[in-house]
Amino acid sequence: MKSTKLSNYFIAIIASVIYAFTTYSYLPIYEGDYTNHLLLAFIISMMAPLFISAIISALISFTTKKKFSIIFVWVTVLLSFMSAMGQSYFVHRLMEREILENKIEEPPHDDNLLKEIDLRSELDDIMEQYENSRNEIDNLNVDLDEQESVIDSLKSEIRNLLNVEKDFKKAKKKIVALQNISKKYFEQVDSLLAETKLLVLENKNLKEENTLIKNKNENLNSETIELNARLDVGSILEVFEIEIDKLKYGSQGQERKVIWAKNIQFLRCCFKISANSIAKAESKSVYIQYISPSGKLLQSSNTPEEAIFVYEDSTIHTTTYSEFKYQNNEIELCVDWERGDPLERGKYKILFFIEGKLVAASSFKLG
């Protein structure tokens, strides 16, 4: 009888130890300071079912009048088994929850979205450079409408492919075409800017030269006026009824009148020289100066080398000249001058010199 009781108690202790080992194996799963005291946790895990089983068994034995040792061993085994199963289920659920909480969901990779972003970035880079170049061209007042029209059209097609049709392959081909056209456009802009800088430098030098010429002309005019005041007024020839024709050559070589300054290829100045019985009848020359709105004396490769005259010790340059045979009668002359650089818009002056004297002055406008 005594050995049976010991066997029952031994079985209960073995069940408690098994439960304690089960709890011990799960301790790393839990968080808390008690995991640092593993031995104490093991003893508590082993004693807990024994203690609880003893209380339950005593109550059952007292109520049913059955042997305490038998009830104790069954309650201990059952309690340890149920606790172990419950703890296993709890730990399993805890691990599932931690796995779900710690799982990092990688954002889905949308290749089409990445392609669209890259294509939009390429398009924006091209258009930014294009707008900067376009602003510089606008400042130069240069006409590149044909190239700009092609670029604007391609830009609209690409935006439609990206925003509406979502055809990224075709959009990529269009962007490559836009890059090639834009590259030529940018090279042309750079070339124009370089030429403009050179022209600005040359224009500065010409302005300085023109200032000297203008000063000489002013001095000449002043001296001419003083001289004319002392000369016989009756010997001066007068120039009047001055008309300026703005012309260009047509496709067949015919002359055509034009309106705009940029279309003018040559100017034709027609005028009359008055009759004067006092003046000497002989071959004479009339010298003509065209003065631009900026005060520059106009000359070109078509300006005759003889378009100069000497007044006292000064050599006076002019735009063009014409010889005529004067017989004391009124005559009409027309003198053509073919320009070099395109003419600018604005008000021009025209001065006439005969025999070293300023005999007439007029003006005209170019639009």
C-alpha cells in the first residue's frame, strides 16, 4: 500500500517535471525580466501543477471519500497535460501574431510606372533646355519657326502617349526623335549666339568709327555753312523732290518694291537738281550719305571706291555717288545703292553733297 502511494506521487512529480520542461523550452518566446532567472522559473513551473493538483485532489477526496494519492496523480497528470497543451496553443498563436506584425511587405514594383517617370524626366529635361534656348533666340529676334513648330508638335504627341494612350514604347521612340531634332536646334542657337557676339563687337567698333565720322561731318557741316555764307548763293545747286524706293530682285531678276526693312536689297534715290545759270556748266558729282537710325554711315561692298570727296584737309566718306553732266538746266537723277547687312527698322537720314557743299538733307522711315 505504501509503495503504491509512492508510485502515484512519483508519477505526479514526473508529470510536473515534464510540464516544467515544456514551460522551460518556451521561456525565450516570452518577454520579461523573469527569463533571466531560468532555474527559479523551472522550479515554479514544476511546483505550480503539484500545488494546484494537491488542492483539487484534497477537495475531491474529501467529497468522494476516495484515496487522495490516486486522485492526486490523475489530477496532476491531467492538469499538466492540459496546461502544456494550452501553453503550446498560446505560444503558437503568439508566434503567428509576431510573424504577421514583423512581416515587411515590399511595395509592388510597377515597371510601367518607372518607365513613365523616366520618360517624363527625359522630356522635362529636353523642354527646359529648349525653353532657355528659345528665350535667347527671342532676344535676338531670329526666326526659327519651322524647327520650333516641329519640336512643339513632338512634345504634344509625347504627352498624349504618356497621359492618354500609355504607349511608353512609342513615346520612347518619339523622345529619341525629339532629342535628335533638339540637338540640331541647340547647335544652331549656339552658332547664332556666337555670331551675335561677334557682330556686337564689330558694331561697337563701327559705332566708334561712325562717331569719328559724325564728328568730322558736324565739323564739315559747320565749316561748310560758314563757307557757303561767304560764297555767292547763286552758284549753289539745289537738290529737291527727293524720293526713296525700297526694292528687291524677284525670282526672274525683275525689280519688286517691298515694304519691310528686312526684305530690302537695294535703295533707289531719285531727285532733281535745279537749273542755275550762274553755276559752271561741266561734269559734276553728287555724293550721298545714308545715316542709319543708330547714327551709322551705311556702306557695303557695293559702295564705289570713288564715293569720297576731300574737303580742305579732310576726307569725307559717303554711301554712294553719281556723276552727271550739268548744262545749267534742271535735270533728274536716280542713284541705286545695294546694301550689305540687312537694314534695321527706324528713321534714316540722307545727305547730298555737290562740289564739297551740303546742298540738301531729308529723311525716310523703314518698317
